Amino acid sequence: MDENERTVVELLQSKGKETTQAEIRKSTKIPGSTLSKVMLRLEERNIIERRGEGKTKRVKLKEWIFE
């Protein structure tokens, strides 16, 4: 896992709940285009789950992460 991926996973773990991709971007200061790529990689590796609600993307860690 690279530094940006680790930062996102740690943030999601600390929140312990679903959040938005925009909130992650604001909290981490990772540029939007970079964050989109990070999210795609994490989703492909089954670490996070994203779902769209209009223009908003909701993000949460997969349950197996907490086991």
C-alpha cells in the first residue's frame, strides 16, 4: 500500500463509519484526481466500497478489514 492509500484507510478506520470522497479529500489534502485513482485501487483490492448518490460518492471500509 502506498502512502496515500494508507492515509485514506487510516482516516476511514478512525471515522469508523461511511464518509464522502469529498470529506476524505478535504481531510487528507490529496488532490481530487489523485484521490480518485487511490480510491479505484482500494476498491479493486476489495478494501473499500464506494457508491454514488448523485454527484456524491459515499465510501466505507469493507467489513473484513475490522476482523
